[in-house]
Amino acid sequence: MNASTVIDEKAPPGRISSEYRDFYWSLFEQSGMCMANLDLGLRVVEANQYFTRQFGCSTQHVRGKSFCEFLHPSVQGRVQHQLTRLAEGRHPRFAEQMVAVGAKEAAFAGELTGIGVRGRAGRVDTLLVLVHPDRAETAPKMAASNQKLLSPVDARILEGVAAGESTVQLAAKLFLSRGGVEYHVTTLLRKLKVTNRPALVSKGYSMGILGIGQWPPRVRPEYIR
């Protein structure tokens, strides 16, 4: 099925053509993946059972809600930027590390895939988002291990990375050289067994190292040596 034929250009934005709706809905519901359709304002039009189960809410509660409300504040700006690019047709898809807030207000890490679905006129008419929770972690691990993993400097570095601060900003704030900041970031990547900064933040939340519901981000005291 070609994505360009899924959307009926005469139908309201975000609605599936009646010709393909039964087939599409079966795939949408039975895929085993956490999926939702968004309109161009980034509001949820439809969500499947896996999505509502993951986020602990009903279908009625999900519809019309901004998708970014399901995300942790640490990633909302970055994901909104990516979704806006999809809606404007500037990018066909993206995959992004994310931290979301699921059932019972528990944060979980994973990957978010966004796809811009075009109608017959060639315009993007709806967005499809797929949430892939990180099954390697036992989510949520809210201070499950209480290990004092981080030095005070590492903790401040992790907080800064989670807040989106650059190497230069961190160096100025912590009175370190840029090389010193990069050294600590590399140490954190190795310690948490991830390969980049977005994954580092996601792992920090999924392990319970970074506290939930706090902005700017803060490392939980029990993880600091």
C-alpha cells in the first residue's frame, strides 16, 4: 500500500480514506506497536490500543491532546521541532531518542519514529508516530538500585546535557575546559553504556538517575558519591 494513497484529500485532515480504512485500521490495531496518528497541529487524531495502554489513558482522553504532552519536558522541544518539520514536508521521517511519561506518571525511555503521510495532492496530510519503549530496561526503575554511580561533577554534567546545554555553556558554568567537559561526557556515555547525548539523557531517566517532574533536570542525590 503506497502511503500517498492512504489519505483521501477530500476527507478531513488526519482521516483515512474509506477505501483503505478497514485494511489500515486492522494493521494499526493489530501491529503490536504503539502507534498514533497526529494532525498537522500535532494533536492526536487516533491512537491504537498499545498506545493507550502504554500511556495509561482511554481513547477518548487521548484524542485531541497534543502529542508533546505525553513527553518529558527534557525532550519536548526537540521532538516538536522534528514533528513540525514533518508537517511542513521538509523531512519524510525521523527517529529520535525520547523520554515519555506513561501510565501512573512513570517515565520510560525509548525511540520515537515519526513519518509524514502524503495525500494524493502530494501534501503531508497526517503524521504517524511509533513509540518503541526500551525493553532492555525494566521500566520504570525509580531508584531501584541506589548505586552511587556519579561524582558531583558528572552529576552536574548530566543535568546540563539533559537541559540541552552545549559543551561551551557547561564549560563556562562549571569552570572547566571544553576538553574537560567532553572527558566527563565520554565517561558518562561509557558508564551508562550508550553512544550519544540523547541516549544518555534517555538512559538517565529510565534508570531513575534523573528525577521525574523536575525542571531544570536534577540527578537524584542517592546516585551521587
